[in-house]
Amino acid sequence: MLSPRYHREIPQRYRLEAGKCTGCGKIHFPPRSVCKECGGRAFEMEKLPSKGKVLTCTTVEIPPAEFDDQKPYVNAIVELENGVRLTCMVAEAPPDEVDVGTEVELVFRRLRCGREWEVLQYGYKAVVV
Amino acid sequence: MHGIVGWGSYVPRFRIKVEDIAGQWGADAAAFKRGLLLEEKTVPGLDEDTITISVAAARYAIARAGIDPKDIGCCYIGSESHPYAVKPSGTVVIDAIGAGPDCHVADFEFACKAGAEAMYVAYSHVKSGEMKYGLGIGADTSQGAPGDALEYTASAGGSAFIMGADNVAAEIVHTYSFTSDTPDFWRREGEFYPRHAGRFTGDPAYFHHVGSATNGILERSGMKPEDFRFAVFHMPNGKFPLRAGKKAGFTREQMEQGWVVNLMGNTYSGSSPTGLASCLDVAKPGDNILVTSFGSGAGSDSFIIRCTDRVTEIQDKAPKVRDQLAKGRIHLDYGKYVAYRGKIRMNQL
């Protein structure tokens, strides 16, 4: 990922900052320019809760090359306490510890190392509570 | 009154036992366990580094302090394993915790005492009235060459301390530093693993500096070892801090709560700060704590800390050190361990 895009996405990736439509109250994560519910274009920042449950998940046995050292790992759609859903990797836990309904918390982790000359990329992952 | 308004520690889940390292190199595990007084050490996950450890510890410190991160005026991170050679770890950390951009940021390095340095400078800023709150962090994912004695101890973890003048949970009553040019341990630019001078790291380095700093702060404060409930000395292994403490007049009972090295290893810049955090986790109002760090090269920073009524109010607002050490451990074998620590060369992507 290029530095400008990485920099632009820091609020959502580091601090879980979502966009709440001031017209209808719909919370968008990642933030959008136009509300998909009402078409509104005005948003206020809404910080998402860090706790939630696994809505669904899958085990990745054959990952892209740069994640090969982490296989097998779980990718999950997590439903947070306020109902917002997001997709993320589940860190640390062996696949048999993660299932639908597993309680998780979003934590700050290194997402990608890239090559030695590239910027390190950080953001959220889930861990089993 | 100035001092600690919030503290937090982060302990990675992964561990490797002394037996698994010794078994790889045909060494006598029992002799190492006896010599180092160590059972196992922490290992950072594949997605963890000094920055992620610092963020986790800082978030816990903020939870205990109950402050707006925007009021943090400085962020200093002491480590000898900053992920970047050029780009401060603190820049990522302040954005992750919601501090800044009105914040002074710097990365510190002084072998194992860089964390205590970060605390010292953050505390000094607050004491001078320069800012409302200051954040000092000690965190490391320490390096030890395969087969070297350091490999049995070099571990991962860290602690963060928010300094302030309001709602102080533990007042910093005295500070004292003792420093000299003592080349006991070093790593030159471009080298992957540090080097050490064997036994020279003992008496002329660790014991001379830890003892001098401890005696110095006791003299200046007029306090005696029996005035303290807890004492923490930098933990390069299990034996050194117990010997240094005993020599200074402290009992094993005073040192036990902060002596986390037997289950954690040497977290370098995170070592004595995490020992302090472990004491704060269970301290009572009025308890005095003595902390003496050590950084090779060499120097020691000593602190005398006195807990206030607030300390017990915020202890349960974040995970405690010993709970993290006990729960959810995942033990790695040596093969997995070297992969996690990047000690084997893989195919280029």
C-alpha cells in the first residue's frame, strides 16, 4: 500500500473511527462520502466499540505468500457491540478456538511487513476474549 | 504532588520454555534454570513488535488514568528494538491511542533502561509544569543470538506510565541516576544481535550501577530498606536482581511481587517498568516502592514511589501483570520460536 493511502486510512485502522450520517444516523465503517441509506453527505465521527462476537469465519489454509508464516489463520466477520460489522484476521488463536459466536476484542497489531524497504502497516485484528 | 496517574502492561501470549532452548543446543536445561532462576520467557507474536506492545500498554494506562488522550503532552518510548531505524515508534503510538498532534515525541535508547529514561523525562516535564500529562513507555522484543546465553532470557513485553499532577495514584518522591562509560553490552549499527562481555556484565556493570543508584537514592532520601513494601531491580535474569537487592538490604519478600523474570524473561526496556507495574497492581495506599533500572553501557535510574489512596481505585480498570503471565499461554517449540523471531532466512516474496 502506498504511503498516502495508508496515511489517509489511519483514523479507521488505528482508532476504529466510523462515519455516522447526521441525517439518518446510519454508521458506516469504513467511512463513506455518501450515506447508502439516505444519500446524505454529512457525517460525524463515531468511535466504534472494541468488543464483539464472530458472526461468521473461515480458516485460511493457503494464504497469499506474505501471510504464509501465519497459516493456518482465521478471517472473521465480527459484529461489534453496536451492531457494526467488519472483516478482520483473528490473531493468535488456533482455528479450532474460533467459531460463530466467539467473543472477541479488536486490538492493535502489525498487519503487513511488506519488503524491507516498505512502510510497516498497522491496524486492528481480533483476539479471542 | 506529581507522579503516576495511570499504568499499564502488556504481556504477549506466546512462551518458550528453558528446556526447549537448551534441548536444541545440547545444553543442560536444569543447570540453566538453576543458574538463571528462569522457567520460560515470552515471545512476541508474528504481528507484534515494540509499537504494538506500546499501544496495548498505553491503552491500559489510559483506561486506569481515566484521562482524555489529547491531554498527553509528550510520548517517549524506550526500546532497543524499535521497528524502524528511521521513523519514531512514538509517531504510530500517539495516533493509535488518540493523542497528538499537540504532543512531543521521541524514541529513547539506553539498552535495558530506556524505559526508565522515558518515565524519568515524562515525569520531569510534568513536574516542571510544561504539560498536563506525559507518557513514558518501556517496551522491547529483545534479541539474543541462537545458542548464546541471552537466548534463554531475551523476551518481549512492556509497560506504560502516564505522569501527571492530578489524581496521582503513586507519587514519585525521589529520583536519582548513576551513569558511567562501562562497555559491558552493545550492538553496533547494522549488527543483528548484540554482543556482551561475559562476566564483565556482572560486578563492574550491573551490580556496580544498580548498587550505586540504589544506595545513592536511599542516602539522598534518608530512607532505609525497611521503609519499603516493594523493591524492583532490573531483571536480566532471575539471579542478578535478588543478589543486588539482598546486598542493598532488601528481603526476598520485598522483591517477590516485582520479580516477574522467572515467568517472563528479560523484557529489556520493559523489565523494571513491568516489575513496578506488577507492584502497583496490588499496592495499598501508603506503600513505598523502590525501583532501580539498569542499562548496559552503563547506567541506572532509581525512583522512590509512594502510593496514594487512588491506587486501589484504579487497579482493576485494566489487566494486571501477573494475570497476563498466568492466563492464555501458548508454548512454542524451538522451530516455531526461531520462525516467530525471524531467526531463519525464508524465500523472498
